Amino acid sequence: MLTLSKHIRQYKIDAIITPIFVIIEVIVEVFIPLVMAKLIDEGISAGNMQMVRQLGLLLFGMAIISASGGLLAGRYSASAATGLAKNLRLAQFRKIQSFTFSQIDRFSTSSLITRLTNDVNNVQNAFQTMIGLAVRTPIMITLALIAVFSIHQKLSLIFLLFMPLLLIGMTIIVYFAHPMFGKIMGWNDKLNKQVQENIKGIRVVKSFVQEEQEIDRMADITAGLRKQAVQAESLAAFFNPLVQFSLYGATLMVAWFGAKLVIVDALSTGQLMSFFAYLTQILINLMLFAFVFVQMMFSQASIKRIKEVLNQEVELESPAEAIKEVPHGSIRFENVSFGYDVDDAKEVLHDINLDIPAGSTIGILGETGSGKSSLVQLIARLYDVKSGRVLVGDHDVRDYDLDALRNQVAMVLQKNELFSGTIAQNLRWGDPDADLETLQSASNIAQADPFIQKMQHGYESVLEQGATNLSGGQRQRLCIARALLKKPKILILDDSMSAVDTKTDAQIRQSLIAQANGMTKIIIAGRISSVLHADRIIYLERGNILDQGSHADLLARCAAYQELYASQSQKEPTLDV
């Protein structure tokens, strides 16, 4: 917890003030039974009403001070804990923004969501407990024990008989329960993953009538989570009855021996009453200590998971003397090999050599898994090469400032995301300062303006989460328009017109040729018609460049290309190889 407390920052004063008010509350509360004993022995028993009034007023004032201390401690502890939670979420989110795709894959989206939500909530509760109850309970127990020893030392020895029992019980619980709480976090990850996948893919679930199967899967996960939680909580809950047994046993012994001491005048009635008051204080605070103990133990797994995110090293970052400007859109691959796992011998791309002049239009074809998307993701340095180098504008991409490079390399993916908000707000991700005319110009190139104009509020029409109120082709066209608004030197369309009809596909390509002159364009496609008029077509096979050239060149000499062409034009291949 201390390693995360540095994130308290602007709420540090609140965190420091809280224990001060707690200590004030505890000290006053500890003195109240002593004053009550004096009130009984020297006021009520002696018939001294003046003493009763004086001590009564003193008790009233002490109660107000104690209550005020408790209220202020609660106020500032809540402020400090929620402030820490806010800063932790922001720190994790900022760190996640610096993650590479491979780092996100290693954690998984559902796990990152759990760490930003459930785990931070656990830490928030534990921190509030730490600066409040965790301060109160040991001080209260210690001062109460001192007070009872000051009243009667021999009678106070009863409390010490039960302490070893409590310590042994706590040790056993820590040893066995702590690993269980870590497993609970793992089940929470599975739960979030199932919910996320199911809600996102609800249309697929319904279209395949898989509701019952998905409910069964959810039931298995929730049952597993429940089983693990019951085991952990049952073990942790064992501490409460242990505390009750110890304190009720102590209460019976104090009542038995205390009554005998009162009879022989070795202990006054007021002192015995205060003894029971301190006994109650110790009982309540030991119960609270059990809660603190369980809360802190439960938070350890969450703290570990949050630290795993915050302690991740940035795998891709800008160099110290980074290049801030991309001069032109030329691209060159020099002996490039790449694999998603650096420690894995398996490579996705093998010894790629490729030269793409600025302003040219390049088509990329290949079977699924041939490395098409991997190839273009290296251009924007979404991943780093395993060997060789990628040059953009005659400079190694690792020499660029990442923001500068990615602002000049616009990528449109097949499943590009649109966010909740208006169409205009989504398009302005490409250019925050774009006016309506600029938005319309980019949308015209992407063939998106016609359907936008037909919507009730035009560019101010609101998109639902995931833009589910648009068709797949409409979403893709908006993503192309958004990329064009960046005015990049390199535009990469990664199978981003797969949901667009052939006619619209051709219109977009013609608009790009006419109005995006000078921009290097790379088009990954499944249809040959989408890259038919490219300056050069690259055919990938199993991470290697099988062949490259114009449509006529590949049709004349590349068997794989001819087979693809024949299958799409419903003709048999005629090349004799």
C-alpha cells in the first residue's frame, strides 16, 4: 500500500489530517470511562451533586469532541481515499495508453478493465481503512489496556491470556487466505471477459440462437467465482468468532473476579464499571481490527495487479533527439523480419525488402495469415522490427518522435472504432480544428457525405456506442474520412473497404487518385478489383513477398495471383507453370 501511496499527491493533506482526528477521537474516548468511574464513586455514591454536574458537563463536552473527531476523520479519509482511487485510475490509464499492442495482448482487455475498476475499488477501501480504522484500533486497544492496568493490574492479566490465541489465528488466516484472494481476481478477469464478449457480440449470439449456451458459460464462471470467494471469506470470517470467544471469555472472568474484588473493597463500583467499558472498547476494536485485517489482506492481490500495470516499462518510445517532421511519404523495408513475441523463434515476416516511392499507390494481397497487417503496422511503428529496419521519408522509424510519425501515417483498419458522440466529433479526431466544409470535403472523398446528409441531424447526428446505428460500410467510410482529415503523407487502408459494395469501392479509389495526389497509399484488400489499378501489387505468402508488379505482370507470371483472379472472375487459371 505504501508503494501506491505516492499517487495520493494533491490529497496528501487529507491523508495526514485523518489520523490526527482519529487520535483525538480515541484519546477522548479512552478517558470517558475514567471520568465515569469518578462520577460514580465521588459523585453519585457520595451524594455530591455538584461533582455530578461538573463531571456530567465534562462528559458531555468530551462526547462532542470525540464525535467531532470521528466525523472529521471520516470526511477527510473519504476525500483522501477517493482521491487516491482517481489518481490510480488515471495513472493506469495513462500507462495503458503507452502500451504496445503486444503488451495489451499479454494483459488482455478484460483484465485491464478489472484492474481499473474492481482492483482500484479494493485499494480505495483498504487505504481509507488504513488511515482510519487501522490507526484507531491499535491505539484504542493499547490505551484501553493501559487504562485497565492502571485500575487493577492483576485483574488486567486476564486480557493477556487470550492474546496468543488471537495471534495464532491471524497467522493461520494470513498463510492460507492470501493466495485465495489472488485467485478471486483471476475469476473476476474471466467474468469481465465473458460479459464483454457476450454484450459486444450479442447480435451474433442471437443470430446463432446461442443464448442458453452463453448463459451456461456465465453460470460456470459465476459458480467458480462464488466457490473461490466462499472459501476465502469463510477462512477470513473465522477471525470474528475467535475474537468473540476471547473477549466474551475475558468478560466472564472479569465479572467473576471483579465482583469478588468489589465485595472485599479491593475495587470500587465505578472502577468495575469502567473496567467493563474498556472491555467493550477492546471488544469492538478487536472486531474492527478483524475487519481491517481482512480488508488489507484482500487488497494485497489488487495492489500487486495494479503495480504490474504501473511498473510496465514503455517498450516503444521516442528517442532523445527525435525527428519531428516526416519529409515525404517514401517507405523502404530493408531485410525486415518480425515476430509478435521477441523471445519466440516464430516469425510473421521473413527478410522483407521493399521500396515504395512517395505518392505511389500500392496494393497488398495474400491469404489470411500471410502477414499483410503485420507489414503495414511496422510503418507506423505500432510494433518494432525483430531485425532489419523500416524507413519512412528516408529515416528509420525508430528515429522519429512517435506522435510526429503517427500523425503522418494514417491507418484505417477493417474493424476501426467509432466512439459515442456526434459524427462531427468522431471525424474531428483527424483534425480537431476542421470546420464543416472541411469535414464535408473529406467525407466526399470517402463517399460518406451522401448518407450523412440523409440523417436527421447531418454531421451532428449522434452515434450510439460502437456506432451500431450505422451499417458496416458506413462505419468504414467514416473511418476513411477521419483518416483523410489528418492530411497524412501515408494512408494505409487495411481491408477497410471490405463492407463497402464494389461500386462505392471504385468511387472511393477514384476520389483518392483525383484528390489525394502526392499521398502514398497502401491498400490491403481481399478483392483484386480493389487494387487492380495500383502502381504495384505485392503478393504475400507466409510472411514472404511471393511476387510484386502490376496486375498484368502478376497475371502473366504468378500462379497464386492467377488462381485468385480466376476464382474472383469465375475463370479457370490458364498459366502453365
